[in-house]
Amino acid sequence: MNRCDLERLIGSEYGVKPDYPWAKYPTFAVFRHKENKKWFAVIMTIDKRKIGIDNDGKINVVIKTRRKFYFDGKLATRRFSRLSHE
């Protein structure tokens, strides 16, 4: 599943559209509950090296509530501490 497919799935499943709250990070999409506006997911496109992948290029990272982390559609099996807020 690519990023566009995932955004469409979230939109049809939850009836919400992505919000892009950071001008500095225009590809970071936040999805919020309709009722209380709290986030339930964020999709970020980041450099692979930021999360310890020894490869050039970008990767889509999906962080969902309840501490499940997804990278390009696959559930992560370990924690990544190298994500930074640069």
C-alpha cells in the first residue's frame, strides 16, 4: 500500500482529510478525530538514515495511536530512537 492509498483508506474509513500543520514539514500529514480534533495518526516522509536504515532515499513513516509504528506499510518490530525533530 502506498501513501496515497493509505490516505484514501483513512479518509473513507474515518471520514477525515489530512491536516498539514507544519510549514517546515509540508509532507507531514496529521489525521484527527472529528469530535475532539485529537490526532489518531501521522504520516511523515523522512530520510531512511534518520531511522537507521543504511540506504539513501525517503521512507513513509506512519505513527498511529496506541504506539504502533509502521514503515512503508509494515508494522515495525523494534523501536527507533533516532527520529529527530530537526
